[in-house]
Amino acid sequence: PTGSRDPYALLRGALGVIRLVLENRLRLPLLPAFATAARLQAGGRAAKQAKADGVMDELLSFFADRLKVALRERGVRHDLVDAVFALGGEDDLMRLLARVEALGAFLSTEDGANLLVAYRRAANIVRIEAKKDKSAHDGPVDAKRLREAEEKALAKALAGATAKVGPLLEAEDFAAAMGVLAALRAPVDAFFDEVTVNAEDTELRDNRLALLSQITATMNRVADFSRIEG
């Protein structure tokens, strides 16, 4: 279906499924449901099964687009949906909605808004320097090359956040995961206020760029903050 045309009622059908799931708060992972439907439709014919298997990602993307429409009707920002879907592997609409709602609540706070600014600053610096150096600067941080108190504090905070975020996401406690990110605001702000990233000492510079990469990597475990607009 394209534009306003929907000859097979696919758009309406997808929106109907989404509304049923959201209104009844159903936990329905889509990919297993798609696989079951494809297997039944293929009827044991390998060629039809292979063709169906090849469109699973497209079908999930189609539902993602319809979900944005449904959530927009509820007043939810489409970029927040993008930020969560960009992580990949998410096909549970209720879990996705919970994550989106937690992300929106986080960004509405002062800590969330300021940390988003810091994320963009870190990402921009790393992108510019990576282009010049032809290096992603995404390797491990060398603790022995952390000179300033602020960069040591940031490295410690990031290590702590990384350890906490994973279990919280597994437990689907997205609000608590956002709270872990909020705690990064102070050490991130202090780092940018007091530490010169592009130091003359190339080893210090590279290590600080790796530290900036860790800021974005840690935050991107919760959502792809590069997709957030505004």
C-alpha cells in the first residue's frame, strides 16, 4: 500500500492489530506471530516459506510505521519511537511503548534535556575527529591515561552505569534505566567544563575521545539518542 491507497486493507489491518494490542495491553511479540502465519500460509512448500521468511524485517518495519501513526494519535513523538526501534530486535509493542514513555518522561526533565545536549556534543566531537583520524575512537579507555579528576570521575560513572543498565533493561524497568542515565549528567557536565579533549598529547587525546565514545555507547543501550529531534 502507498499513499492513500490501501487495496488489500493492509494499512487498516495493521492499525487494527496495533490498537487491539495497545488498548488491551497484550504482550504479543510480532516476529513469532509472523512466523506462525507464514508457516501456515506456506503449507509446507519450501519456496513459499523461503519467500515469506525473506520479508519478515520488512513486515516488522511496516508495523513500526503504522505504530508511529497510532502513537502520534495519542500524542507520542515519532522520533522517540524511532529512537527505540533503531536498537533493533524489538517486536513487542507493549514493551516498546513502555520504553518510549520512559524515554519521553526522561527527556522532559532538566537532567534528560541537558544530557541530550551533552550526548550530541560528545557524538559531534567524536564524529569530527574520527573523520580526520580515520579511526572510530571506540576502543577501551586506558585508566592509566586518565589524568584529570573529572575524566576519572566520568570513567567511573560510565562503568557503573553500564553495569546497572543491562539488568534494568532485562527487567523492563525502563524508568529506572533512564534514572541511571540521569545520574551521568553531573560527571559529563564537569568533564566538558574542565577537560580539554583535543590535548596536545595524542595518547591523552585518543583516550579522551574513547571516553566520549563511551558516553554515546552507554546512552545508546537505552535508546538511539541520535534519532531524537529538537
